[in-house]
Amino acid sequence: MIKNRFFRKSITGLKQVPRKFYSSIAHDEDYVEYPPILCNSFPKSGSHLLSSILSVIPGVKNFGTVTNSLTSFFDSIPTTKEDIQYQLTHLAPGEIAVGHLFHDTTYIPILQSKNVVNYFIYRDLRDVIISEAYDIAFTHSWHKLHKYFKLLRDMEERIAFTIDGTTSNFSYSYPNIYQRFQSYKNWMVDKNIFLIRFEDLLGEKRVTTVSQIVDFYLSRTSRKLDRTEIINQALKIIDSKNVHLFMQNKVSIWRQKLSTRQKQHFAEIAGDLLVELGYEANQKWISS
């Protein structure tokens, strides 16, 4: 697993070479014709699915750029605000970047100066905690919290931990689910961002949602592109079998996975967020 981790880092490093070259020679008009794309999200909310959808746009390049406010790799050093400002400043024309960026007003003028097409995708936080508990324990051996999650007795304890977080002296900040989301929430009121509800990509609204995602990009580029073809290609990505194989791309898994006690626990910590985000009208879901 460690070998695979370093192999991926090496591949990403090689992909960054042309990115740095394109960025160094770019002019303002290049960013108008080929605006960079930022797929931002709260972790486990669908940013990789979104980037796959947007990668079908002609001229979009994926150099493997990931920009996170928190670095979860066990051997990584903390990311500073200055690091992120540098990354955003050096995005290349046409580049697509994936990130979990805290909201920070200092990033906004940089994004605007590069004509970045900025998307923020969010998801039912009850599904987020289940996906996160499973992935950190069983698939993300590189994660700073992996060993701790593995030591917990069962999924019930792991899910409880994703809800409660911890104030222990970990090298990775992990407060409770309500507090973790607060660092991202102000992106949702930023007028320059296109908001995407993860569930709308996989449900009956997917055609309308994908069309709006594409239209948002087309409104920011000077190029004339085939809107219908882009939408059709994006829908093929969503409808592919691979998208639906993984837990992180399923909807309402909490209905099968959370016990009544876990629902009550979540509601005590972040029940108000579900109402605020439009997933529930009240707290009656606990007994459903």
C-alpha cells in the first residue's frame, strides 16, 4: 500500500511538470478562453465524481492538482493559507483542480483574477459520516487517522467518532461534524460559486443539474462549444456502472446503516444543519 502511495505521488509529480509550464507562459486571454475549474467540497461529498463529469469538456486538462486546507496524508506537512494562495495563483488555463478548501475571503480575488469556474458540491451529512468511517478504516491506509479508526471495535464506534470528532492532540484537526462543516459553509453563500447537491447528480434531477453545471462553465469561456454533446458525455459518466459500485456514490445509505441511537446522536450534534441544508424540515426523521 505504501508503494502504491508513493507511486501515485510520483505520477502526480510528473503530471505537474506540464502544468507549471502552461501556467508560466499563460496570458490573461488564455484564462478567458480556457478558464480553470475548481471542484471544491466538504470531504466525501462527491468532488471526484464532479471532476470526472467536468473532464469531458474539450480542452480541460487534469494534472492531478489537489488543493486542501487540511492534509490528511500521514507523511504530509500542514497546509498554510499561503500555500493555497500560491496554488490558486498558479492554476494553468484549462486545468481542473479538486479540493477541500475552507472558505477564506483572501482566495476570492485570486479565483476571480484567474477566471476560475468555481463549483461547490455538498451531500447529506448522514451519508458523509458513513462513507468517511468506512474509507478511513478500510481503504485509506495513508490517512492520519487510519490507525485510530482501525483500533475502534466496530462500525458503530467509527460512525460515533465521525460524529463527535476529537479534541485529542492528533496531527489532524478533527472536531465534530457540525464544526467541521462550518469551515466550508460560507462557500454556499458566495455569489460566484455554482452549488451542486450531490443527490441531484444521481437522481431524477441529473439531466437538469448536469445541464446547469455545463451552462455555468459555458458562461465563463469565450469558446463556442457543443453544449448538447458535453451534456450527453457527462451523463454517460454518471450512468456508468463504476459510478454506482462504491459506497461514496450512493444516496441515503444512512437509512440502512444508522440505528435509532445513532440518528439521535447525530441530531444532537448536527440536526440543525440538515434543516439548514434542506435535507429535512424538522427532526421527525429520527423516528423514520
